[in-house]
Amino acid sequence: MTTPLPELLAKVATLNDPKNPFTYEVKGNTIVGKWDIVSAKSLYPKEFTTIDKKFSITVELDEKKGTWKAKEKSQDSGGSISGGGISFGTSTNSFSGKSSNKSFGFELGGINKTKDGVSPILTWSFDSSKIKGPLFELLESNGWTKKKGLFG
């Protein structure tokens, strides 16, 4: 039996845990999970760099069919300015679709400023299953099924 949509959407807030680096929210008949993986500015003796990585998943729900489909989006951007011979560079990557990702980063040295403060060490990690797992489990345990794709 499929849990009625209003009741299912009311359960989404229970997925939010302050210990997790991601959050879930309801927007209309969709559920959006967001993870700000890393956002930092690093200052080295002759270089300034920025890094910004985000991931989101949007689940659209079809109340009549009791099905759901997910769309993922990741955004990576960064830039740097270095002294001596002055150079400037930026990069931006984005992805939209379905994926399974794991990544991590580590930088030592310089001064790294993040929302948590300033540190000579910058570390971050990301595993898409950590944000998708609880959400998909909630949907499936409430009788909702994943919408079949074009060939399935």
C-alpha cells in the first residue's frame, strides 16, 4: 500500500540530521536533497584559489501512479590567481542526470577559509549514496516505486 502523498511529504523532515552535511526539503510535490560539499578560499604565499562543489537530487512524485523519479545535479567550480608572473584561471563543471559518485580532497598549507573557520588543512569527502540512500529507502518503505525508464 502506498502512503498518501501528504503523509509521505510530512515524513521528509525526519530525514534531516544535524550530524549530516546534507538536508532535505519539500517543494510542492517534489523532494529536494542538497549537499554543499565544500566551499573554500585558500591563500598561499603566491597564490589565491577557490573551490566550490555542490550536489542536489530532486525527486518528482506521481501521486496517481505511486511512482517517483530522481534527477541529480552536481556543480564544481574553482579559480586561482598566482603571483610572480600574474595568471588567472577558472573552471566550472556541471552534471545533470543519474550517477554514483565518491570523491575526497585534501590540501595542506596556506590558509584555508571555510564556513567552519580558518585552517592550514582543507579536507572534504562526498559519497552520493549517503544522500540518496535514506531518501530512496523512505520512498520504498512507504510503498512508492521507482518509475521505469524507457527500456525498463
